[in-house]
Amino acid sequence: MSTFPQKHIDIVGIGASTLDRFIVVDHYPTGREVQQVVSSTTDGGGPVATALAVAGKYGARTAMIDSIGDDMVGRHILDDFEKYNVNTEAIQVESGANSGVATILVKQSTGERAVFFERSTATEPEFLDTHKQLIGSAYILHINGRHRQLMRSAMAVAKEVGTIISLDGGAQRYDEDMKPITEASHIVIVARDYAEKYTGTTNLKEACRIIHERGACIAGVTDGANGSYFVWPDGTFYRCEPFTQSTVVDTTGAGDSFHGAFLANLVYTINHMKGQDTTSTTKHDRASIHAVELLKACAHSDLEKAAIFASAVASLNTQGIGGRSPIPTLKSVQELIG
């Protein structure tokens, strides 16, 4: 593994990198049957991995920490990251191991999905000095609960050096072990299901406030076509209206693209606050930045712009099959926002 000389990274992600096979069907099978597929495609996947791909597409410099196999699937995963400008030098490739694969059935009429996955047989990635270097010089560490031993080591480094910890709390992903991880994160944007289990309330405005009171600088809850709810660092509440689409093709990448777009916009704001463009910052300068303090100082208008941008990206992402292939162009996002 290289030591990332002169490679400035804005967002470091820890999670699972997969190859996703999408199959659009007329209806979900309820028993034994034969059904013709409407359409199908293959795309890179994984919540954190896709968020980094989205952020990379919109100009943020991103790097993924994971372990995969040296099989054909693993090579496809690495190639797909390259398409979205995601640095893969911290991905450990294990000889003889199988990489993770997911098969996703998408209901044509609603865009709903059912996911069947095969975990990678690669050994859990170890926390290395190069990871510490990456996290220490980055603005944001993005996590979702995977690789927990490594993740906790990474979070400890982030806390020590002032790197922002961003948590993606997906639906059906909350367990009691995630409670201290959630409480230790600076940006906590979670799905409705996660929020309800973590806070014990179905009132999403109240859930945001509870998440904020438990330690998050930015607390957010996403609720699909109903929009999203936020509490900013000073306790101000904000409701982000959704960008409604007349039809939905596939919702697989909506949440992941929301996270990636929000973080990409936040990176832009932090760089602007520092008076530095993304090409002139030196490694020494970046190491001295306390990104958490900059996060706390963000103007409401900048945070609202990030939420609106993320909402628009997520909405447009539902117009195609897959998590990454439908990532919209910046021009189409700006046109939707108006």
C-alpha cells in the first residue's frame, strides 16, 4: 500500500464495496414461478462506496478503505471507483478471496427493491499507519457501521485531530452497538427507520432534536419522497422539501447519493471558508485544519444549500437503474433546483 504522497483527500470512507446486479421485474415472486426480466444492469455498490462515488463526481477528492478479493468482481469494483475519481490505494486486495456481490430485484411499477447479498470472504481490513495519515489530513470520515474494529480506531483518530465524523444510518441497520457510534459522530444523517429505533419517537422533527442533543453537530433524518429534516449546529431546525418525480425507476441509490452530495457540497463550503481552492492546499496546511470547528461555524444558508443539493441529486438518482449509473450531471441538478 502506498503512503499517499501529495494526494490530498477530502473525504475518507470506511465500508463495504460490492458489485450490484439489478434486475427489474414486473412483480416480486411469491412462490415458484417463471418471469421474464424487464431489464437488468450491473453497477458498483455499497452505501459508503456509492456516497464517495457521488462526492467524487461532484469534485471532492475521496478515498475508500475496505478489503476485497482478487477475483473478477474485485477488479470490476476497482475499475468502477476509478470512473468516479475515488482513490483505491487503501483498499486491501486479498489473494484467493471473493468480493461482495448483491442481487437487487426492482419492482417496475414503484421502484421498490429487494436486496440479496453475498458477503466478501476477504479478511476484515486492518487499521494501518496509512489510514491514520489519510484521516488526519482529511476533512471528513464517512462511515455506516461496517468494519467496526477498524472503524472505531479511525473514529478515535478523527476525534483526536478534529476530522468530521459523518454517519450514514441506513434503514434496518440500527442495533444497540450503533448507539455509541451514533453519539460520537458529528454529522448524523439517518433513514426514518434508523431514527425511530435510535430515538424512540416517530415524530421526525423531535427525532432530529434528540439526535442533536445526544451529540451530533448536524442531525438529519431522510424520509424518501416526504423530504428530510435537519437540526443545525446551533439548534436551528430546517425542513428540506423533496423534489418530487412523476415516476420512480429505482430507489437503490437515493440515500447513498444524498449523503455523497451533501458531503461534496460541505467540502466546497469548508474550502471556501479556508480561502483555499482544491488545487493549492498543501498537506501541512490541511493537517492544521480543525474541520469540526469549521462545521460548527457554517452559515445556515450554506447548510441549507447542501441539503437542497443533496435532495435534488437523490431525486434525480431515482430516474435510472442502479446506485451510480443514474448519478445526475451538475447541470441537471442545477436546473432542477432552479
